[in-house]
Amino acid sequence: MDMKEVMKNHFLSLDEASRNPDRKVAWCTSVGPAEILRAMDFEVYFPENHGALLGATRTTEKTIPLADSRGYSQDICSYLRSDIGAYLQGFTPLERAYGIKSVPKPDVLVYCTNQCKDVMHWFEFFSRQYQAPIFGIHPPTNLPEIQQSHIRDVTDQYKELILFLEEITHSKIKPDRLAQAVKLSKEATDLWADVLGLCRNSPSPFDFFDATISMGPIVVLRGTEIAKDFYQKLYSEITAQIARQGSDNQERFRLYWDGMPVWGRLRSLSGLFDNHHASIVASTYCNSWIFSDFNPEKPLESMALAYLKIFINRNDHYKEEYILNIIEEFNIDGVVFHNAKTCPNNTNIHYNLPNRLRSKGIKSVVIDGDLNDLRCFSDEQSANRIEAFLEILE
Ligand code: SF4
């Protein structure tokens, strides 16, 4: 199945589940414990994916101001505001894409604040609107190291979550189903890592902008055969393409992207870098769905470790070392930092990281913008900064 087919089936299945009294829909945050929900037979819906879809289809012009007018500050997550605004407007891009009139109604909402606290406010809004039960995992955050006590803490919260969900489903979780979901997630995420690793090649067979378009299944279909099969096929296709094309090297610069994508400007930014033969070969964002620690023999503990360990949940020293390692591994010439105004959580310029990298010989540029609120993004200013940066690299 190709990407469009995979995503279409995903949304159609959710739509069907939300209208079928025998099936249940759980909403989950993008790096939340999806494997537990899969193991308990929930269809899993990810509002952040809907937020990205609103951004990529550039339909946030009306939805964001609507949320703003209802008291949601312009300083908070524009995914949240796009999505709440879309709900208030009775709009979803799923209608145009798949004929689906609304997002699936939740039977339960499960969030994890390993990425930020905005997801809590976002899910609480929808819990009130739909009068649906809600459960939050609150892990330790901004960690320098992961301690056993952190893993125990999150594992215990997962156990509480399972008890909570068992009351909703009126059935006990099956340990073999949980192990299977974690196994499938592990296989899919390893394949995703392999796909991203192909960008070690020079010229890189694809870039950050292509990767953002291929990452839907690893976000929304973790714990399923579908995600695993999709990345297996993608990996085979790209390796075959590399073998066919040889090394016609047009790549002048290899770059790293830190921060969120600018969803409404993927195409124009991609064109801008292409024009200068600059390839963004690695990114914090796409790497955020590599969870090497999943282990079906210790499903809850390994999920706790994997979801605690994510880049966004770590201290700045970890982030600096992480980026330095990738720069070396992928032979990167410079870093593009996206200063996303409404997501300080996934923006890493605020505590001197670009300067610290510069002191180690790593050049970087900062572009101001946002993931979904294009009022914060200037095409001209970004293009000027990127072009000036590429001149410096040259
Ligand atoms: S991490 Fe950023 S973009 Fe994602 S939900 Fe939180 S504030 Fe929004």
C-alpha cells in the first residue's frame, strides 16, 4: 500500500469505529502510550496529526483566529488552536480528502506530558466537549539521565491507565496482545530508523521535506502490521533507487533541521533548498519517532524508557551531544534552527545552543516561524537568512 492508501484506510477505519457501538476510539498524543491502546482494541486517533494536516493544507487561516477569539492565547501551541478552531468551525480537511465529515468522537482521551503541557489543555477541552473520560500520564520531564526511579514512576502510571481503560472496555488487557503491539512498534520504528539512515548516503536519496510526508504511519499506526509493512516497502524502494541512480552528486550542502516543520511552507522551503543544492539530511523532528528501546519481553518498562528518552524530554546538554553526534554521523555542514513561536518546547535556540555549537565549529542559522500559524512566518526574511547562510557555508 502506498502512503495515501495507508492514511486513507486509517481515517476511514476511525470513522467507521466512531459510528459503530461495538468499537471504541481512543485519542492519544503523538508520543503517548499507543501500544496499550492497541492492545486493548481501541482504534487510535492522534489530534496532532490532524493539526499537522490543518497546517499542511493551509486551512488554519480561519481556524486559528476562531480559537484565539475564544480565549486561546496566540502564544500557545498552534496545533492546539488550529484543531480547536476547526472543531468550533465544524471543519476538517478529512472531508475534502476522504469524504469524512468530522474527526472521530472519542470514547476516551489519553495524553502524556513527555512533550509539553499544551497537550493536557488540548485534550481537556475535548474531554469537556465530548464528555469523554480522560487520563493523563505525567512523567518526569527535561531529564539529563533516565533513572530507574523514572521508569518505575511511568510504569506505575501505565498500570493505573490500564485499570482505568479496563473499566471502559469491561475486559482485561491481554499480556500477549500488549507484547505483540510493542513488538510491532519496535519493528516499525527500527525500519523508520533504517529509512532515515539512508540519508547518510551522499547525495542523500531524500530530504527532511520528503521524510515529513512519509512519517504518517510511524506516528499514527505504531503497534500495527501496517506501519511495519509500509516502512519495509519504503526502505526497499529507496535502496533500489540508490542502486539504480549511482552517485550523480549534485549535493553541495548537507544540513540538519532542528525544530518543528513549517507545515504550510513545506513545498516552498523544499524548493528554496533544492535551488541551492542544499539537502536537509537529518532532523530532530523525524528522529523523534525512533524508539529503539521497545522490548516485547518488558512491554511496560520498555515503553516507559522509550517515551521518557525522547529528545524533547531531555536537558540541553543531552540535546547538544545528540545533535553533535548526528552532525558527525551524517556528515553535516550546518544546522537550520526553526524558532517556532508557539512551540518553545520543540525549539532549541532559547538557551544558547546555537552559540555552544558555534564554539565547536558548527555553523547555524535561525529562521523565525511557526508550525501552523503562518502569521509568524515571513517568506522573504526566511529566504534571505537561508541564502545568506548558504553563502557563508560556501
Ligand atoms: S510539542 Fe509543540 S507542537 Fe507539539 S503539542 Fe506541544 S506545543 Fe504543540
